[in-house]
Amino acid sequence: MGERSAADEARICELTALVTGAASERGIGRGVALRLAREGRPLALLDLGADGLAEAAEQARAAGSPSVATAQADISDEASVGAAVAAVDDAAVAPIGTLVSCAGIANPTPFLELTSADFLRTLSINTLGTFHLAQRVLPRMLQQGLGRIVAMSSTAAQDGGGNFSTSAYAASKAGVEGLIRGLAKEVAGTGVTTAAIAPANIDTDIMGGRLEGERREQFVARTPVGRLGTVEELAELVAFLVGPHGGFTTGATYNLNGGLRVG
């Protein structure tokens, strides 16, 4: 392929951004969707919860998105993902050009108490789910010569976890990072880029509830910058990576952890 121009990269803002995990009111997926909506990006939102999706879509339209398509999907199921992506692709005003894979689950079960079913469920949602989504949207991205794929990893992929999740979760997120790196090499030069983000101690609903009280103080105390991260900060990083100036970075994992892990 020839050298790409700024105009080539700018087309990404006209294409639909598919965001998963947007149903949770204080979740990363919701924050990313609203951040991209403020740029006037057309959106497609996927999650399991119908009520949460409807609320997210309403908020995204109010924030400035010209088009918001929604669909329920179990990302661990290939057929469910295929049907949902086809549905939002048909409903969207523009083809899908961006995937931000935020949906996932935690798993705090100690290693010796894990069953094969527990382990496989964690991998099926966190790792295989990202694979299903990326494989479904990639052909269109390659056809149009432009695309952005960003997936949520975790600091647990690098340090083994232990705060909220343990070995099964760490393995699933390490798989996400490996997938992102491998895919980056396979599609290099096509106009499609990939990235993983590895957050830690983000101020959102964790393990089904807010991080508050003494537990919150403990997490703040162990974070070198002296506070928790925000969903808005994470969404700003996503906005860069999936924007017109994100075309020269691919295959990297971006740590967003307040200094908990450096290097």
C-alpha cells in the first residue's frame, strides 16, 4: 500500500464505532461511548442488558452522536456476536470502522478452587469474546482500508492480579494482549491498527459495586499518584487511539495504572 495521508486517517471519524460493555452506568464501555459521542461519531453499542443499552443510547444521542444502533449479545457465543454485529451494521448510518472491546468479567476464585468450567467461562468472555468481535468486524475494515481495534486488558495480565481477580482473569487478559499483538502484525500496512489498554484502580463499579470506605482508602494509598483513575481519563486514551492521529501506533499495550506498574 502507498503512503497514507491525513485525509485517509480522518475518515475514521465518519465510520461507526462499535463499543461493547456500554450497559453499565458507571462502566468503562459507557464512558467510552459518551466520549466518542461528543466527537459526533456514529455508534453501535453491544451488551447483554437491554435496559442499560437503551439508557446508554439515549445519553449518547444527547451527547452528540448522530446515530446510535444497539443490540444485545453474548460475546462468548460466536453466533450471538455475528447476529448482533449484522444487526447494528444494517442499522448504522456508516460501516463499522472502530471496535472498542470493553465487555468482560472478573474472577476472584483461588487457583485450587477453580473448576475447568470457571476457567473456561472467564476465557470465553474476556479472550474469546474479543476474538469473536475482532474477527467479525475485520473483513469490512480491510475492505475499506481503515480500522481501529482497541481491547481492554488489565494490569493483572502483567502482575498476576490479586486485588479483585486472580489467575483465571490474569490468563484471560494476557490472552487479550497476545491477540492484539499478533493481529497487529497480521494486518500491518492495511490501514487497520490494534491496541490494548491495561488499567488498574479505575473509579468505577468493581466486582458489582463501588469501591468505597476503607477499601477505597487502601487502594488510593497503594497507588503512587495518590488517587484512583477515572473512566474519563481512560476514555480520552481510547479516543486518541481510535481517532485520526492514532494510525502510527499498533500492537502496543498502554498501561493506565497511576504508577502501580511502570516500564
